[in-house]
Amino acid sequence: MLVFTTATAAQAHYVYQSDEVWANTDSSKCLYTYAEVSHGGRGGYAKSYALAASGIPIAQSCILVWNRNPGDLKTGWQYFKWDGTKWGVCRQLMGTQNPDGTWSGYANTTETSKMELAYDFGIVPPCGGGYYATKGGGNVYYGGSWYGGNVPIWSGQHFIEP
């Protein structure tokens, strides 16, 4: 007997979104932000990254791989849970919002084009079973200013069993 099956969204083990959140005027330099939610070790997983290069499978306008100096690339995420009426923050790794409005984030410590921040919550969901999502943010320092941080990316939702 031969049986054919197809995968559905409910069977997917991770959900993610990514997009370009900043580019300079000639698109030679840019920043992509990525956000992911998944089962991880079955208790949930959150991931974000900031990428100063081409490489994310979307329509790309970034031309060059652009390695940033230590401290010039940041990322952070918030892990949300749906309570039946609204999304609430369950956990986060976002850094600190400074009094002047800037964000400290978690920064690269070596020269690189990618800064990633991920966490596996183990075998038990941190806020109980239900629908979870990750909102990721990224920043890049260029020409004396930070860019991209005001464009968070929402991963989409994913059900984590209790």
C-alpha cells in the first residue's frame, strides 16, 4: 500500500519572517532583520538576527556583504504568548532602552555581518502551552547614526504544546 501525505502549517516546527529594514541610498549597504519561533526542545524557541549582507531568501536589494565593527550591529527579541484576547510578552532579550531613546541591544563582539540571538526554553513552555510568536529587532551603526531599530519583524504564530 502506498500512502501520500502533505505537510500543513500545523505540522511545521518553526515559523519565521525576515525583511530588509534599512538600506543606504545606492543599496550597497543594508540591514535585514529576522524573527523565528519554533518548538525547540519542545518547550519553545525564540531567535532573531540582524544581517548586514545579502543572504535572506527574499527579494534582495543589498549588494555587498558588509562586515561591521564590534558593537556596530545589534539584535534583540521579545517572545509573546497569546492569552485568548491579546499578545503579551512572556520573555525577552532586548537590552536596555536608554533615556535618550537609543537602544543598547545585544551587540556583535567581533567584526561580522551577522549578529544572532537565540534561546531554547527546554522541555516546558515558559508561560504554559499555547500560541507563541517572536518579535525581532535589529540595528546597524552607519555614518554616525543607528538604523533599522524602529522596524521590528513579527515571526508569525506557532502552537507550543503544554
